[in-house]
Amino acid sequence: MWVGLLFSIMSISVFLQQQSSEALGLPMDDLEDTLETYRTLTISSLAAGNYLQPSRYTIETLILHFTLEQNVNVDTYIGNWILLGVIIRIAFRMGLHRDPSHWSNIPPFQAELRRRIWIALYQMDFFTSAQVGLPRIIKDSQCDTCPPTHLVDYDLSIAHDNTLSERPITDSNPLSNIIQRTNIIKVAAEIYDKTEAGPQRADIIAALNAKLQQAVNSIPPECRYKSPAVSIGDPPATILHRLFLDILINKAVYLLYRRSFIRSLDQEESAKSNDICIKAALAIIEHQRSINEETEPGGLFFSIRWKVVSSLNHEFLQATMMLCFALSRLGRESPPATQQMRQKIIDSLILAKGLWERSADRSIEARKAAKVISTILNKNASEQILQTPVASEWPFESISGTTVESYSSDFGYGQYESLDTFLSIDDSNFRDALNDSMAENAEQGWYEMNG
């Protein structure tokens, strides 16, 4: 199986080279064929090694193969969720869902590797399931694997047979970033599980909100999101991690309130959920703008742009759809405060439309988002508002914070669910716009496939 692992590493390398060539405008020539060759050889090696009977390097090869598939497919692809299901079930068979401390014959080095693999699978499961709007595969009640010990690679070696002392969680490195995300992801996953089937009672929502608050409070102050002006002297990887973490918190808060936002019949509860979800969507679109700008040549994140995974497009897409839905419900004859929020939504959607149009040539979802935004703006904004120029600076103050209260009490917020939710909305303007764009893209996709 080590041959398969080698080919999967080579596949990732060619993919990164391909991304660099595209960003710099360099000719890619044979890179696409080389990538496809290595992908095929990885699959052949997995089949030849009988991956259903896992051996050494099997799970590592599968994870790298999934990572490549997830990034090669710019749009949501249900096959990746199915592939991840196979990988997780193989991990179950290997016992990765149980903490290595249950077995005295597993040395500390191997125990740490198993914990690192499991935490990666857990996070992949949450994000991929939320992306396709389907249930998670991992059930928390059936797993007890602890987070990995905060140790950098050179702290560990095969020769180590004793447990080592942990480094402070404030020591910034890739593993510490993953560990910091874990507490938020676990709460977000619980929220996702309990709210996926329908609205929950107020006491359950309050309890989940308290859990999320506790998880946010556990984040060290230096690891929380800060505006670019404040963090300009920090390493790009640290800034990007804070940004990811803020998107994740917004995602969790939205998951908590999304049912009420979409379907609530209670006027007071609906107004609260609207404020929470609109504020979060605006924050995520702001992050989309920042990421798009800073991953361009010369940007802050250009050297680490490979860390910006394509699955983030789902978060941006859901934020876009939420703002479109919110705008379709906000009337022009509203109080001044509502009108101010309405204008912020319009400004944000105009900006988002430009961002989606930049990638529309290679993404059906991007074309769909740009089409829906255009339709909603045309139906819900007056000609005068549509012609209002967008300022060069971001049109509203920073809305990211460090506690759940800053997201959900005054105007809180979080994440999103599948587009299927929005297709069932009883709002003719929004539903018709979304259906029209989907029909148009489906027809275009048919012609592309059939020449």
C-alpha cells in the first residue's frame, strides 16, 4: 500500500503545482494529464492492496485521495460524501474511534498518530455532511477518541515509549489550530444533528447556545479573530486560522437559528432569528471578500493559498442564499433601522455577485449564485438603489467578535444548510429566482456534456 501512498502524495503535489501555475498565469500543459494519471494509479493501488482489508498506510492513502477529490471538484459532489463514508467505516474497523489508551500494547507514538487521523476524519465528516445537507456518519455516543496531544513533529519519534509533556495551546502551529477548532466543531456537530430534522424547543436551543458559548470562551484571546488592521504584523497562517475559526463560529450559530430564520411563525422569534442570521451572513461575505483579495498574487495569503480549501465555497454560497432570502422578505416600507440593514444586504450582495462572477467560468454553483443575486436585486431593489456605487472600503463596520453573545445576542449568527432548504421556502420571489437559475444551469450543463 505504500505505493498508493506515494502516488497520492504525488497527486497532491501536482495539484498544488497546477494551482500555482493557474494563479501566476503560467502554462499548465501536461499538468492535467499528469494529475489524472497519478489519481488513477492511486485508485489502482488501493484496489490492488484490497483497501477493505486495511493494512499499513491504507487509511493515510484514502485520506489523501479524498482530500484531492474534495479540492479538484470545485462544486459540491455527493460522491465525496460517499467516499468519506467508506473511509470512516474502514477507520471504525481499525478501531480508530476508540482511544488508544484502552490498549496497553499501542506505543505512545502510534497512539498519537491514531488520534491525529481520527480528528482529521471527524472534521472532514462534519464539513462534508453539512455541505451536502445529509446526516453525519460519525456518532459521538459511539466514539471516545481523545484529541491528540499538542506536540510538534520533532517531539515524537518511534523510539519514544513514554508520554511527553504537552506544549502550550497558544504555540501556533498546524496541530494547535486543529485542536482549537475541535471544541467548536464538536458543538457545531451536535447542533447540526439535533436541528437537522426540524425546529427544537427553546430550552434545547438555550442549552446548545450555552455549550457554544463555553467553547468560544475556551479559545485563547490571541487566537480569536481580529480585524486586518490589528493583526497586520502577524504571520499569514495565523491570520488565516483566525479567519477560519470566525467562519466556523458563525456557521455554528446559524445552524442553531436557521430553522426559525426560514420557517418560524412566531413574529418575535422570527425577528430575532432574522437579525442573527443576517448579521452572520454579512460577516461571512466579508470574509469571502478578504480571502479572494488576499489569495491573489501579491496578497497576504498567496503563499499559503493551498490552505484555502474549496469546501469554503459552500459557506460562502449559503451566506449568499441567506442574504438573498432575507432581502426578498424585507419590504421598502419599513422602519429606518430595517432600511439600513436592507441597504447593507444590497451592498453585500452586489459585492458577492462580483466575487461569484470571477469564478463562474469554472463553477456551476458560482454561476447559479450570480444569477440568483441578479434576479433578487432586480426584483427587490429600486433602480436608484441598484445604481448606488459601492464604496471602495467595506460598507459597514467589522462584525466579528470573540464571544457567542457578540454573534447572537445583539445580532448573532452562524452557518447554513443545504440549498434544498431554500427550495422549500414559501417565498415566490426567492423561490422563483432560485428555480429559474437552477433550470438555466442544468440546461447549460446538458449542452456542455453533450457537445
